Amino acid sequence: MLPEPQNETFNQFYKAARFNDVLDVKTTLLLHLATAMSVACYP
């Protein structure tokens, strides 16, 4: 797991990417995949 400061930063970014009114669905999905892979999680 990530240390608490990095975990909180990741969670803030993830929520901002997930709950947005700016990006289209495809771009949002690609961000989800990229963030999951950046912390070695398989989507």
C-alpha cells in the first residue's frame, strides 16, 4: 500500500477524474486505467 500522504493524493485525483463534467466517458475510462496501473493494480 501507499503511505498515507500519497494515498490521499491518489484518492483526490481519482475522485476528480471519476466525478467530472468536463471529460467524455472514453477519456475518463482511460484515466481510470492509467491511475490503476500507476500503482500496480490490475483494473
